[in-house]
Amino acid sequence: MQLKKKGDKTALNVMKGIESPSSVNKESAKKFLKNKKRNFELDEVVNGILAGNISVLSTAITLVESNLEKHRILANKIIEKCLPHSGNSVRVGITGVPGVGKSTFIEALGMHLIKTNHKLAVLAIDPSSEQSGGSILGDKTRMEQLSAEKNAFIRPSPSSGSLGGVARKTRETIILCEAAGFDTIFIETVGVGQSETKVHSMVDFFLLLMLAGAGDELQGIKRGIMEMADTIIINKADGSNINRAKLAKKEYENALHMFPPSDSGWIPNVLVTSAVKNTGVKDVWNLINDYEKLTKQNEFWQHNRQQQAKYWMHETILESLKTNFYQDETKKAEINEFEEKVIKGEINPFEAARILLDSYFK
Ligand code: GDP
């Protein structure tokens, strides 16, 4: 599957041409962090977040995203203080191949939410940061209408590090956004499986956007991702595409029947939408509300969040161990030495790993 190129107008990317409002301006946050004279007062930051102050929220997210130890320590304290005020949102994951209409759909659904007095945060996980080692994101966002709304907060994907690291940062950002009063959180991604799994593990409801007419293979959608979906949306059901979309709906409904029933008690379904014509979009929100009602009643909602919290504990442990191990300066030479030996066949890779780990944990 093709990853996004710089300059694409996509949901995970940025569109040139409009200035971001302060809510998405990372510059002010960077300045804030660089100001050495400025002492971070924990309570000041936490109170700012709880009061819904967007520039304080942005600064706190920048701390979460920072790889500096001192920022990390402060970020952890902020998260701890925000935790009791978090959890009260509906978290929705949104995925689909580039061009399927994610950003257009998010803008349409997002505007519906804003008009019905919701506060919406849109976050993203960009799996390409791991592969490219750098960011393909800029400081401007591309959902023009939404980004102009004071009750919408759009934050691009954390831009560096492993997918695990990026996902952990997003997970923590959810907590901060909830503490700041956002009642709906969208987390958008595009990828080849891995990033969807990460997003699935941090949301209550998972949406998969598809196109009519293109085969699953063509769309790069793996069976596993379809299985994760609580709802499949066939987008671009407009103009001459309407009938094809209806046909695709039937096909996907049949395909979904083949999957084993979900623990949530929810039966995944297929909707058709046109994000540009804004048809079917509200139905998606009604469906999410139905899901929330059902799973709060049968207690899956809470159970799922508990399981997710457990998963994130283990993910964080694994990520920390990995980072610690590979960033340990004293180990670098030793690791290089063993790499050479493995390449030359002087030692087998499993034995090399065992020796390195033994000496690390000593
Ligand atoms: P993303 O990469 O998944 O975020 O896709 P975009 O939202 O950027 O949309 C890609 C292109 O498809 C843009 O030119 C949109 O205007 C167009 N598009 C999005 N949704 C629809 C739709 O419902 N109908 C039609 N006809 N075009 C759409």
C-alpha cells in the first residue's frame, strides 16, 4: 500500500493554505518549552488543562511528545493529575486507505458534532514516521472548517520514534484532551495493519472507510482489519457511484457474517456515506450512540477499557525496556561486537541475544 507523500491532501497530512488557529500552533508551545527562565508549575499546567485552556493543553501534549527526560518526568506528573478527570469521552478510531475520504468524512461528522454542542479532539497516528525516521507532517492542519471551530482541537500525529512510541504518546494525549473537556475523540490512522491494531487498542468504536468497486486487496485492507471494524462505511456514495456503493454494502454485509461474533454483543454493520454531499454521515453518529448504549448496558464498554489499560501497561513496559536497552551507551559497543559475530557465523543469533540480555539484567 502506498503511504502518503508530502503535499497530499489527506487526513494524516496537512494542507497548505490556511493558517492554523492557536489551538494547533505548536510554535507557541515550543517557545514556552524553550524559555529556560520559565519554571513549569505543575498545578498551573494541570489547572490550565482542566479549565480547557487550549494553549496549555498544546504545551502539555508537546511535553508528552518530547523525548527529553525532564519533559517526560513532568508529562508523567501532569498525566497522573489529569487521570481522575479523564475517561468521559467517546473514543472513535477511523481508518482507511489514502484517498478514501477520511479527512472529508471527519470534517463532515465533526461539524455535525460541533453543531450539536460536542467538543471534539482529532488526533492521528502516522505509521510512516517509523519508516521514514522523520515527520511528513507540518504545523498546519487541513480540516479547514473544523480547525476554525473553538470546540474542535486538531493535533497531527507525534512525528518521531517507533510506532509503539508514537501510539503511547497518542494514548496519553487522549487523557489530556479528556481532562480538558473534550467529550469525543477521533483517532485517525492509515497503515498496513500495525497502526490499526494500536488505534483499535485505544478506542471504544472502530470505523473502517472503504470504497465501492475496488477489491479489498486493492485497498490494502487485510481481513484482520475488517474483523476489528464495528462499522464499515462505504464512502463516496454519490453521483454515478451510488449503485455500486449499495452493491458493495451487500457484499461487505455478507463478508461480515462470516466473522465470529464479537465479545461486545454488537453486530457490525455497513453504512453508505457521501462525505462531500454530507449524506449518511449523521447515521454513523447515531450508530455510535447505539453502540455506546448497548455496551454500557452489557458492561463491555468498561471491560474493554480495563483490558486496554492492561494492554497499555505492558506496551509501555516493553517499549521502555527496548529503549533502555538500545540507548544504554555501555551496551552499544558490545551489541556491535555481537552483531559482527552473528554476521560471520561465529555465534548463533539466539545465543548472542541471551548473552547480551544476561549481561544487561545483571
Ligand atoms: P483521505 O486521504 O482518506 O483523508 O481522503 P480525503 O478526505 O483527503 O479525500 C480524498 C479525495 O476524495 C478528495 O478529493 C475529496 O474531495 C474526495 N472525497 C472525499 N469524500 C468524498 C465523497 O464522499 N464523494 C466524492 N465524490 N469524493 C469524496
